[in-house]
Amino acid sequence: MALSLVNFVVVIAAVLLIIGLMVVNAVIMVYAERKTAGFIQRRPGPYEVGPWGTVQAICDSMKLLGKQIFIPGNVDWILFFAAPVLAFFPVLLLFLPIPFGPYLTALKVDEGILLILAFAGFGVISNILAGWASNNKYGLLGAARAVSQSVAYEIPMIMALLGVIFLTGSMNLTQIVERQGAWPWQWNLAVQPLAFFIYVVSMVGETNRAPFDLPEAESELTAGFHTEYSGMGFALFFLSEYANMLLVCCVCATFFLGGWRGPFLDGFWWTFIKAYALMMFIVWIRWTFPRVRFDQLLNINWKWLLPLSILNLWITAVILKFVD
Amino acid sequence: MDRFNFINPFGVRYQPDTVAGDFYTNNFAKKAESNTIILNLGPQHPSTHGVLRVIVELDGEYVLRAEPVLGYLHRMHEKMGEVKTPWQFLPNMGRVDYLHPIAWNWVHVGAVERLAGITVPERAEYLRVISCELNRVASHLMWWGAFVMDLGGVTPILYAFEEREKINDILQIVSGSRLTISYFRFGGVSADADDRFLRLTAEFVPYLRQRLKMYQALVTDNIILRRRLEKVGPIGVDMCQRYGATGPVLRAAGLNRDTRRDIPYSVYPKFDFNIPTGPVDDCLGRYLVRLAEIEASLSIIEQALESLPAGPILPPKAPKPTFKLPAGESYFAVEGARGQIGLHLISDGGKTPYRVKLRAPGFSNLSLFAEAARGTLLADAIAILGSLDLVIPEVDR
């Protein structure tokens, strides 16, 4: 695809829109998560600031903006500052190939999913840098956990997506959506249920959310790799965490749940409805289950998810061969 | 590192690597192996619940050695017992263990009564049993919530708080306070139970039984929780006896010991209650024993409410605040939520006791942590620490 001036302008506009989306997403998700947590824990959640506490998230972000950036002694300050920025920036690229709607795709490339998976790996680097640069033992342990967890959970994730890619015969996300129908039984979920299950589990693992939030396990490592971060450093990690959540949910919606195809009226709203439904599912899990132990986390991955995903891929390939 | 020894734009100067740390860390580090991390868990750490500090030596995530450091909440309760009259010392007892203050009330009041030969009216004994068991239920509920929070489940503690609020409301009717209760007086209790107290208590028992069923389904049977607790941190009878551990920790190990039955006091012999012992001595065993103890306490409360006699709550010649202890010594032990609580009182006949010794079960239970945590994963060590049910003010006294 030639990068003409029009494309360039489109991509720049898309990046700006994505920054907006990330911020809005974080504000909405902070509010939604706190209200959901309140509902699950039988308390009201935020309700003081604004009607039903809706302004709470904005006030929180203002507070984080205004906070002094505290740097502990003996830290490698270049890496210490680079880490949150590195966590934030890849996410901008990651949203480009996502087809939100039939006419709402920033970057129509044939290898869309490859681009996403490649840049998603950057998140790990920022975690390592954050943990290493903060000169903190909790941070170091959190970083070590983050690396082995992310590396482990990327593999079944890719394997699960490969099943769908085999079916569609394309890595172009728009084509993957177009091959699926509007109704749930026409989605890839119906033909690849095992892959969907594996993807959802590894998606929770990949975004470091409970019950797989080992890198920032509060009761063990206080806050893991971002223990020493305050103010905007912390806010950037937070933003990128929610943006990553939205990303994996968008990918899930695109691959398994029909993307922008939906009953009655196709459009970008279906992508968002599906993605946010998945996000609320992750939130629900987080406030319900205790955390797994680290060896259990790796066991789930290497002993169950990986063999299952290979099996799924093999079955898909065999069936496709015979159908042809 | 000299290359980096400059002032960064934010004014933080790089310093050469020095071995930082206080006496405890440095002393602990002397025996460290090479390529290990020495990590300070606490005194400010989310899962040490208060100001306990544990120094651990980690090989990766495995705990090679652990050493608790105490004293961050030492408040000299024993010394205060020597400079205050028994009456003035009474409110201290609610502050020793903020989760089960009534048991500490009881141990002090009981030791003084034993020394001065004061008889307690039967109604007061029943009220003591009811309030103490209610408080034990509150303490166990609080532990349950905090323990599941140590394992990463944030929600149950808020459910536990809700139940505990109801107990606090009930105890507030008679004692006037909600946390640092001092309800007992020498010879009885400070206030009689009114109808509201009795009605709310009677309503609370079936309510909590119903809730416990929900907790069983929601938390206890959860597969993640089971896998986190099964076979983690086995503490056998032998280890318990070497360190003097009592209470649910000892009972989970399989030894059926309970002060309420073995060294009977008050009107406990009149009640028929189950003393749960664990089938397994791991963290899950301790978890199940505590939940079963809630049921046992509820049954005691029910029986006490049924047979609550009428009568006075203080003896006719109840001691006045000016009373003097006779010379001599006495020891009184009760079963607290964390194990056997004891108070040894020595008086030389003066205004204040000569010596007051408090036996805190948490102290003994904590001392076995170093051995139990050896060779476990960090997450398991946190689970073991949580399963000991520590209340730091009680450990430090």
C-alpha cells in the first residue's frame, strides 16, 4: 500500500482520535469499574462528585496530573521516565488496523493482526524497564513476573487467533469481519469455541488483570513494577492498561464476535458494544476471584492452554483440508 | 557507576551502592547466600495487616529464610499494668487485641476476681459468654475477609465487614463502644442486656448461618482458593508444641485443645459445643477450622440466650474503683479468637499490681512462621502469614 498524502493525513487524524479514545476509554472504564466493584461489594461506589459520581474519574485524573513526580534515590532516571511513555506509545499504533466499522478503519493493511501482535510485545519492555529502573526489589520481582507471564500467554493467544486465520485465509482484519455474518451463530465463535475460550483466558493473562495480575500482585509485591511511580507516571501505566484491555477486547470482537457485523444494523456501535461487554466481563472476574499463584499461572498456560490451542489448530487444519 | 554519578535534572543525586539497612537487615544479611535477594516485607506492606515486619531472603520467588521483626507497635501494656490500679488498667485490655477485646477484658477481670475471691452472678456470666462469643465471631469474620484479600480476592472483606457491623451494633448496646470494648467489670459486667440486645442477637444467629452457606459456595468452594491453600504451609502438632502455638492453628494440626473445655471457666461447662479440629494441617485446614468455629460460637450464643437466667449483673459487694488487691498471685486463661490468652497477676498488696504478664497467642503463633515459611513461594509465605491470624498490637503488646 503506497503511503500517499491522503493516507498520511488519515493516519495522523486516526492517531489523534485514538489518543482521545484512550483517554475517554480510561475515564469511562475507571468509572464503570468502580461502580461495578461497588455493586459487587454491595456499596455505592463513587457518588459524591457530580451526578452519581460521574465526575469522579475526571477529578482523579486532575489529581494525578497535579501531583509531584517523585523520584526515589539511585534510580536510572532516563529509563525511569522512558518506561511509562514506552507503555503508552505502542498502544497508539495498535488501534490503527482495528476495523471499528465498515468505513472506520485507520490503516487497511493485509497483515493487520501481525502488526498488532508485534507491537503488543512492546508493553513487556516497558514493564521490565519500569521494574528495573525503579531500583526497587518489589519492582524487580514484578518485572520478572511480567516478562515470563507475557511471553507465556502470547503463545496460546496467537495460536487461538491462527485458528480463525486458517478459516478465513487472511490476516486482514476487515476481511475477517466480512466473512462473518450478523447473527451470533454466524460468528467465528460458533465454529471456533475452543479458540475463543483460549483467547479470552490468555487475554486476561496478557493484560495482567486479576486473577492473573501477578506482576502487580498487591498483597505480595505491593504494586509490582509500578511501585515507585506516582502522578503522571502511574497515570500513563493506568491509561495503557485500560487501552490494552480495550485493544484485546476489540481484537476478540473482531475475530470471534463478528466485529461491526451485528443484528439489524451493521456499524461501529456493534464493535464497541461487544468490546465493552467483554471489558465488563474482565472487570466482573477481577472483583470475584482470588489471585492464582505464579507457578499455577504458568502451569495453566503451558500444560493446558498451549496443548489445547495446538489441538484446536490441528483439528481446524485437518477439517479444512478435508472440506477442500 | 562513576559514569552516572551526576545530578539529574530533577535534583536527585546518584549515590554509590551502599548496603543500606538497619541492624536487623544487616544482621540477617550476614548469613545470606550469594545471588539472593533480601526483601523487607513491611512494616508498611499491604498483607502484614498493621506494622509487622518480616525480612525474607529470596532465591527467585522461593523464600529461603524468614525472620519476623517485632516491636513497631509495642505500647508497654505490661508496664502500664504495674503503674495503674486494676480499675485504671481495665480499658487497656480493649486495646491489646482490637479484634477480640472482650476476651482480653475477661482475662484481666478473671485474674483479679480469682485473686480477690469475687463471685460473679450467673446472669453476668451468661452475658459474658454471649458477648465474648459474638466478638469471636466478629474476629473470625474479619480474619476471613482479610485472609481472602491476602490471596487476592478483594470482595469478601466487604461482606465480612457488613456482618461485623451488625455485631458491633449489638455489642454497642451493652458496652457503648464498637472497637476497643471494655464491657466487663470486676464481679460482673457494666450494663444489663435489654430486650433490643437479646432480640438482635437472636435474629443475628440464623442470619449468619444463612450467610455462611453463601460464603461456602462463593469463596470456600472456589477452585482457585482451594488450589492456593491445599498443601500450603503444613504446620504439624510437633511444630505447634515447640513454639507454643494455640487456638485454631493448633486445632487445625489435629490436636483437640480448647481452653473453654480443658481449663473450664465461667459457665462454659453448661453448654454443649463442638470444638472443630482440622482434617489437614495446611492453610486450608486452618481456614476450615475457623469457619467451623463461627458455627460453634453461634451454637453457644443460641444456648446461652435460651437459658439466660434473671438476676443481678454485679455482686452485692462489687469492688469500688478504690479497692486494693490482696497480696498473692493468680493466673487466668481464656480462649481467644487466636488461641489461649493468659494473664499472670502478682500483687504485693499495694495500690497497683507488682507484675502483670500478658500471654498473647499471636506472639507464639507468629514465632513458628520462620520455620513454616522456609522453602515456600513468596505468595505461599503470605498465605501462611495470613492463616496465622495475627493482630500486631497483641503480638507486640
